[in-house]
Amino acid sequence: MMVEVGLVDVTPGARMALEEAGQPADEFVMRHANGDWGEIGTGVLKNNQVSLKEGFRIFSAYYLNTGVKIWIFTEEDRSFTQVLLPEEF
């Protein structure tokens, strides 16, 4: 199941971390949209599965090849997705 992501925003910190890693945000947004939610626990995985059916927020977490963690959130109405560093939340 593909998740609609709407408008995608990459925060300044995440943009810098992605540039330093030489990885595009699109790589992670596509994984997120395709249901590969990265490094999340079983509780978040279950929440995401419910969210797909009920229309709640979808969350993903990934490690860049530099070891930096990024988060991705898609809002409930699927109109907006943000790529950010955990400390920017």
C-alpha cells in the first residue's frame, strides 16, 4: 500500500545531514511512502498499520550512511510530510 505524502518539507538540519551523507531525501521519502518505515519498534509498526486504515499520522525513522538518524512524519490528512532530525521535533 502506497502512502500519499503530499507536500514534502525537509528541515534545515535534515537537509544538511542528508547532504553530508550524500543521500537524497527522496530515497527515504519513497521508502516511507512504500511502507518501509525503517528503524522503528514493534509498537510504532503496529501504530503505523492502524494509521493506514484509520487515517492517523505515519512515522518512519532511518539511519543515514553517516549514522545520523532522520525521522519522517506524514500528517493525518496525507497533505504534508516532513523530514527532520529528532532534535528538530
